[in-house]
Amino acid sequence: MLDHVHEVQGAPVEDGALALREGEEPFDQPGDYAETVLYDVFVRSFSWSRSGYPHPWTESFYHFPSASRPDADFPLIGGGTSSGAARRYEHGPAGTRVVEPYAAPLRWYQRNVRVPGTVLGLVTAAGAAGLLRRRTRSLDAGLLWTTGFALLAIPPASTDFDYRYLLPATPLLCTAAVLAWRPRAGHGGPGTPGRTPVPGVRGTRSGRGSVRPGA
């Protein structure tokens, strides 16, 4: 589609009306938009391994490096560079550096202790199934699941997919799955809150929330 748009942008002046119509074409394709969003949410988010998306350079910053990175230096709109703006913000050098031996355990942890996207997908499905099977809906589980899934779905629907949104969504979806499948509290019995028996006292309920001592 991008090649097609570039070709249209290079059209002669007399074809300006055609170029305008072709340039607006991506906004008139809700099917392609929905396909892209669904792919980002259910394929990119829940794939076992990650890819260099949205760009390998961007995705590389989500990994602990083995060596210090040079400051990114690209021009900014309005003048100046990104490294200059960072130095002014920090009132000095803004670069970071890798300090051993403390960095090595972090690299090992990131490489070996992780939640693959497929596991996150199973957790998301388990939470949704737990919410659907219960006749009495769990408000806390539903709120956590909705918030976690929104973190996965809203960025691809509004801007673009990015792996950094999976990080805050993971604990929300895991907690929602646990709460959705927790056993419901029983009705009555000594373990029910608000009905703990008091030794030496017998009573009968005379009304909601009231107890009349027995003989």
C-alpha cells in the first residue's frame, strides 16, 4: 500500500484529483484497518517470540545491553538535536552506562525469566472464560481483565502496536484470571463472614443483621 501511495504522490498535476482520491483510500478501508488491529492484538501480542517491531532499533531498547549505548542524536523539529535536548534537561551528560557485575544478573533474568506471548494469551483466555462461566460476575476480576485487555487493544487501534504495553497488562490479566476462577464463598456455615459462632452463646436470627440471644 505504501508503494501505491508513493506512486500516486508522484502523479502529474493534472491527475491531482485522482491522487487526492487515492491518498484518501486507506481511510476508506475499514476491513483492512480491522484486520491490522486484530493481527496486532492476537498475533503479535500472543506470539511465542518477539520480533523487531515497530522497528528493530526501537525494540532493541527493551533489552538490557552488554555495552553502553551512544546517545541517540537525531534532529528535532524546531532545531537542535535529541542529545542536546537531553543534556539540557539533565544539566549535564545524559548517557547511561553498563555497570558490571550488577548488569549481568539483569541480562540473565530477562533472557530466562519471562512470560512468552503465548502464555499471556492463555492467561487472557482463562480470565475471560472464568468471567463467563460464573453466574455472579466478579466486579474486581472484570475490571482488572478489561483494563489489561484495553492496554493490549487500544494502542494498535489508535496509534501502533508496541511491546512495552504488554508489561503493565500482564499482572492485571494474571490477577484477573486468578480472581475469576476463585471459589465462591459458601452460604452459611461457620466459615462464612458475619456468621462466626460465639462460644457459649446461642441465638436465632430475628431479622436481617440482628441476633436475639437464646435461652
